[in-house]
Amino acid sequence: MAEIPTAAISRLVTYLRILEQLELQDVSRTSSTDLAERAGVTAFQVRKDLAYFGRFGTRGMGYTVPILKRELVRVLGLNRTWNVVIVGVGRLGQAIANYPGASDYQFQYVGLFDVNPDLIGTQVRGLRVQHLDTLRDFTQTQTVDMGFLAVPPDRAQDAAQSLADAGVKGILNFAPTVIQPRTTDRPGHTDLSDEWRGVIVENVDFLAGMKRLAFYILNPHLKDAPTPEDPT
Amino acid sequence: MAEIPTAAISRLVTYLRILEQLELQDVSRTSSTDLAERAGVTAFQVRKDLAYFGRFGTRGMGYTVPILKRELVRVLGLNRTWNVVIVGVGRLGQAIANYPGASDYQFQYVGLFDVNPDLIGTQVRGLRVQHLDTLRDFTQTQTVDMGFLAVPPDRAQDAAQSLADAGVKGILNFAPTVIQPRTTDRPGHTDLSDEWRGVIVENVDFLAGMKRLAFYILNPHLKDAPTPEDPT
DNA sequence: GGGTGTGAAACACTTCACAGCT
DNA sequence: AGCTGTGAAGTGTTTCACACCC
């Protein structure tokens, strides 16, 4: 199914970040070895990852920073505007809304939604918090590409359903729970329903990271630390 | 190097979360098929993941929820106290400090550190924010098992170095940057230095998740969605 | 010479089929 | 019969060696 490894996409994001830094430092050229060292992977890996999407370098020369950056931006789909709503505007949702860096590459918050009456009507980052029930109407007049889900875990599946019903095709789930990509509240209706067709869920789970860290502190030998390529 | 797949550890965390929910609902028994459906993986995968660590079920019967939960808690190392410091007490650091759920399984915040004079001395969640320079002294008298790194990306490597120098063996990095597990400010000294020996870094990167989501919305066929086991 | 791009080999992970216990 | 536990097969990912081009 997956001809391009999922892990390769994560690494591409890392390479892009490194290229941004290099550009800020007015470095114009780099190499797979240099990128590998900065990304903490092998140079083989860098070349293979890039090769999945094209030929961006020059043999004997390496890569030109602005060119490779532009190509990665294109590959990752960051050369367009992404309209984002945040569902759940508690402490976490507000921290996300205010976190710098999301507005790079044209990620734009276009709406904030919650169910807490105390929050609805308040302003966060210049946007008025609306009731989640109005999300569906909202998406009739406003394109929404992704939803950031920052509600308590017991509310996450319902809130995700609201996003799917509203036609939002991407969910970044911050709640420590698995989002079922199907409508779960109708018994006997567990097949991939229409509203969930094509919906992508990506997880960002702080509590899980904390627990994985605990495990690897106790079992450090199970953590694979890539060794950079040995230049002979 | 890795005899147990890294992905298996992430799934174990998910299974544990599901078992907690089941226990709250007074469900006493489960099966690999049931866990698989809730976790969004195959039943084969569940059984294999558990088999890496022992035999926790009964053939023909399935798993007893409290027993499997207890065993996963033990395997993940959550049956002990974990003392945590937060480095970086801006908006993100404060959101982390106040996020519910970390105190389950005895994760305890024992110190908050920053370099911003406006923050030092203030109270967050009942703890006084201290200067990062005092971290080393702090760890002389107080055991610290892990550090949560919530500083701006350009400060992350330095702050991570402070944690490593203070003898902290685990870093949960929230900054969108790669932490080099070595001392980088001494030229020609890029080998694995003593203070970094055995330090584990785990990343929780919201901006990377956002970019991966963008990619997969544009390329949904590259996202591998596991299909639950077909019960014949 | 030097560094990319890539088919092939090596390795890791997942899927499977079924033995074995209840 | 039912469901776990597990060696073996299958698949996917990483590593490698080197052809190729600057």
C-alpha cells in the first residue's frame, strides 16, 4: 500500500527545517552527508528519501539550498494556503493557537470552536470562539482544510465526528485517544461511512511520548540511534 | 539493534490506555480482536506486540483486563515515580505543566526552569520558576528522571545540553528541531561525550505533525490504514 | 576527485497459519 | 470450539556498493 515509507515523510519535514536554518545562515550549498548529520540519520537515508520524489542535486556538487528547499516545500504541499479550525479552546487549544511557526507556509486559523458556554464568544488570537454545533454551517461558506482537535479525550471521538460531518479532510489529534475513522454511535454501522471517506488523522500525543520516554530510559538498548555514514 | 520494534512501544501505550477505559467501564475481559479494533491495528499485531514481553492471556479465553493492564504498566516502567523538570515555562511549558493526565502513574513535576527574568520567581502549578543555570545544583539534591523541553527552537540545543550536564537521562523535546545527542559547541569534539551517554531523546512535534497531515491530505493513498483481522 | 542517484542485498517488521491450551 | 502464542513466510524499509555525472 505504502510505496513511500511513512517515516520518510517525517524525515522530509526535518530536512526542510534544516534547509530553512541554512538559508537563514546564508549557506547556499549542502550535501547528503551534511543534511544527514544535522538530521541524525545516515546519508544513504537522505539520498533515498529525496530520490522518492525526484532528482534535486547535482552529482559531485551536492544540493543547492534554495532549490532543495523549494522542492521539499512543493512535495510536502506547503506552497498553498491551509485553512485550519481549532476544536477545543481550553488551555491546550489556546497554546496551540498562539504557538509561533504555524503561520509559516500559510497555515491560517480561520475558526475556533468549543462547547463550553464560558468560552463561546470570547476572543482568542483575534478570532471569536463559536459553538461546535455551528461548524457545519461554517464550512458551507468557508473552506476548512484541517481541524486541530484539542478537546478532552472523552470528547474526542464526538468532536472528530463533527469535523468529518462538516467535510474536513484532515484531523490533527492532540487528545490521548484513538480516533476511529468511522461513525461509532450507530450500532451495526461500523463500516467506513461516507463522511469519513478520505479523512486523514495524524496524532500528536504528549502523554504517549512521556510514557515512551519512560520505557526507553529503562531500556536504552532498545532505542535505535542511527549512526551517520562513515566517510572512508 | 532494535529487537523490539519502536512502533510496538507506541502501540503498547495505546493498549494500556484502552485497558484503563475498559476498567472504568467495569469490563473484566477482552481479546486481541477487541483490543485491535479499539486500537486501529490488526489482532495479529496485538498478539505479537504482547508476545515480545510475555504471555499475558489464556488460550481460548482472552485477556483479563486488570492483569494485562498491570503487566503493561510494569513493562512500560509506569509502576514507579518519575520526577520531571520542565525547561521553558512560556505558554507551551505552562500548558504542559497544567495538562491533566501527567500525574497519573506518578509523573511528578519537581522543578520549573527558564532564563527569562520576567518568569523567574513566578509560581506555576505551585512551583517557583528557577533560572536554568541553577539546574545543575538542583539535581545534586533532587533526583530528576526526565526533562520536558519547551523552549524556542534556537534555544533547544543549549537547554538540552544543560539537562545532559545535570545528569538528566531523558528529554521530551517539544521544540521543532533535532537535538544532537552530543556536545556541539566544542569544535572537533563531535563524538558521543560523557554527559550525553545514555541520554534518550523523544520528540513531540506539533508543527511536524501539521506538515505531515498536509502531505497526507494531498496524498491519501500513501497513508497506510490498517484493516482489522477478518474473522472467518 | 567528489557526491548524487539507484538497483540489489540485507535487515526489520508485519502478516499469517496453525499448534496448543482451556 | 475458541483464542492465545509463535515459528515461518511475506512484505516493507534501510543499507549498501557502485555507476554516473559534474
